Amino acid sequence: MLNENIKALRRSKGLSQQELAVKVNVVRQTVSKWEQGLSVPDSDLLIALSEALETPVSTLLGETVAESETDEIKALSEKLEIINLQLARRKAMHRSALHWLFIAVCVGILAAAAVLAVMNSPYLGWDDCALETAVMGVALHAFEWAFVRLAPFALMAALAGVFLTRKRA
């Protein structure tokens, strides 16, 4: 009778054997043995079981408990609510990470623009007779040329991203 009551109450609360075991601080196999009637919980575990299953000890030891369908639906809706909260938290965390990434891109573009403005194209005065300095000068000039043409678009896109991923009240 105790084994059947534990099983019926656990199922009506929508708990797996593992979840009940965690609540009572035992291993899953212990809950399985209780439900199969191979062992019985001691008095301390019986009290912990009654608290975990939200039922009096007398109900656990008393008459056979019938599983109710409404408890299963309630337990399922509670689990779905928890999943929805977890998904909402994950979505907010991703949005926040993306927001800070866009801010970092804006700061990076502005910092690179400031560095290029302060440097004032120093490669223009280099001696192009040496192959290494000529190649390096061409590479720096190509970077500057591409940066000046593409950075405004990247900055506008990053600013739009900052605006779109901001926290809404």
C-alpha cells in the first residue's frame, strides 16, 4: 500500500523518480525500490517524502491514493511555465550579449578612426626603394582606403544594432 501511494502521489505531482529522489536526498534506485515494495523508507525519509509530495504521512501510510488527472495537467503546466521562463531568460541574455557586441564594434570603429587620424598616413613619407617598406606602405594604404569607405556603413549598422537590441521597458 505504501509503495502504491508513493508511486501514485509522485505521478500526480508530475515528478520523475529522479526528481523525487533529489527532493528527498536519496538516489533514484531507492525511490524505485520503495515503489516496487522491495524496501520502505525510515521515519525521517517518510517525513521528507510527505513534505516533497505535499501530503500528510498518514495519507502515505493510509488508504490507496488514486492518481488524479488534474494534478498531472497542473504539474505539466508548471513545468511548461518553468521552461518558458528559462527560454525568456536565455533570449534576454543573448540580446544583452549582442547589444554589448554592437557597442564594442562601434567603439572599435571609432578607436580605429581616431588612430588613423592621429597617425596621418605616415607611410607616405617612407622610402619606397626598399621592397619591405613599399609592400608595407601599400598594405597600410589599402587598409586605410577600405576603412574610410566601409567604416561609415559598418558604424551605421552597429548603431542600428545597438538601438534594436536595447532593453525595452
